[in-house]
Amino acid sequence: MNNIKAIQIIGTQRSGSNLLRVMLNQINEVDAPHPPHILQKFFPLLPKYGDLNIDTNFEKLLDDVCKMVELNPVPWEGVSFSRDELKSKCKTNSLVEIFRVIYELKALKSNSSFWCCKSMSNIHFVDAIEKEGIKPMYIYLYRDGRDVGLSFKKAIVGDKHMYHIAKQWSKDQDTCLKLKEELGSDRFFQVSYEELLKDSIEVLKRLCRFLKVPYTEKILTFYNSKESSLTAESGEMWRNLVRPIMKNNFNKFAKELSEEEIMIFEQMARTTLLNLGYNLSKPTVEKRRDFTIDEIEEFNVENTALKEQAVRNASEKDLENRKSQKDFLKELTIQYSI
């Protein structure tokens, strides 16, 4: 599996990453399954597995990671995970190595020369990824944070209050831009969601040149693919994946967020918005405001209530598709008393 290379999409969820993923999956050389967020979910649990150089501890972690992948809301078709086979291919006893081997095995079964992980939060695990010897081609996909915030408000996952969303969004973008400075252009490709929508063909041709793979018009018919259908069927927030590119699907926040929500977001993320070329709706916002302890507590309470409401409003199908993986993670969390 040594000839299989890695692609890591980074940024913040709700930025069009599943759209980009199913587009990339149309390229014969790229295998881009829906992410089970291996590193995000297991790094917090990792200390509880003990010394991974002890085989039984490592085998337990490997089995749990495989189960999480097998319970993914969007199934990984065409691959089964033999724990013995995976263990034999691991060069070290580490979570990141399990992550690599699982993705490489999936790409191998698809006869692809690249595996692509869309778990955008992996930007915060880059040091561990690089230290393990994985040298991905990074695709930094970013979107106007206010539209990201609006999208999170409508989704079953994530924070719902603009204070929390803006705080995380700024952190994610700033971390991505720092990585760009460290890596340069050879392994780092930056594109905005808005650009991907408005100038799809040129962006995708540039991306293919970056990856050194042939451009194919099949990329633009992603909405007819089996992977798009599987994903759209697995969650309401992915329903647009079976439609052609929606070229005007941006700046929706201006009509759908309240003035207060926009103000809070821009207070929290002013510098990052400007650094990425977005204009402020409230140009009088000069710097990030420090909200009071009482205000932040109110934001926390409201955020919790909105997240609970999002679950109550979710369709039964959405909840059912996520239940198995959610229950398994909860079981692990209880088991390890976290």
C-alpha cells in the first residue's frame, strides 16, 4: 500500500466539503468515502486504552475504530475490515497508523492511487499526522463564516449560537492559514466555496493539476453518482448532493440571520473574515469585542437549548441513521468513564 497517497480536506464543516468530496470521488485515481471522524472521536479516548505497545490494548483500539467505521451513517461499500489484516499492515501501534491503514485499504479495494479524508477537524491533528510519516496533499476549503453559521443552525450537528460558531470558525481558519505558511504551495491548495460554485470547471482543473491527476468532466456529474445518492439518503443536511451545483448558494446569511447574529459573528471573527477577503456587513466593527461573563453564559444556555431543539426537529430517518454510531461512542465514553 506504499504507493497510495493521501489527501486531507481541512477547514470547518458546513463549508461544502461533502460536495467537494463527491466530486473528487468521481476521479478514478481518488477514493473519497464519507468520514467517520476517526481522529476527532478517538484522540480524546486514547489515554484510556493504555500503552498501545501492549498488543491487547492496540487490538482493542483497532477493533473499536473499525466498529466506528462500520457504523458510519454513510456506509463504506466494497470493503470489509479484517482486524488481523489491518494489524499486519500497521507499521506502528498508534491511532494515526490505524487511520492511515483503514483509508489505504479502502483506496486499494477501489483501485485508487489516492485516499481522501474529509474530516476537516483533522487540521487540529496535523502534527500527529505528519509525525507518523503521512504527508497528505492538503485541500483547504473555506466558506464565508456567516453562511457556515447559518448552515449549522439548520443542521442536526454542531453549535447553533453565532458566538460559539464564530469562535470555532476563526480558530479553524487561522490554523489552516498557519499550515499554509509552513508548507508552501507544493502540498497546500486553497479554494473558497464561493469560487467552487461560481467557477467550478476552472477550480477543478486547477485542483487536478495540483494532484497531478487527469481532469474529467465526470466530476461535474457527481449528483448522478452512487456515492452522492448514498450520502443524500443518509442525512437531510446532505440532500443537495443529488442536485447539480447551486451556483448562487452563498450570501444567504444576509437575509436569514438576524442583525444581532451577524453582529456577534463579525465581532468574534472580524479579522479572519477580512483576511479571507470577505466584506463586513457592519463595517463599523473595529475589533473583536470581549463579551462579558454574563453574556457568554447566556450564549451557552441558548446554544444548548438550540442544539436540543435541532435534535427534536430532526427527522426520524436522520436520527436512526446516526443512532448506531452515536450509541457506540456513548458506550465507549461510559466504559472509559470520560
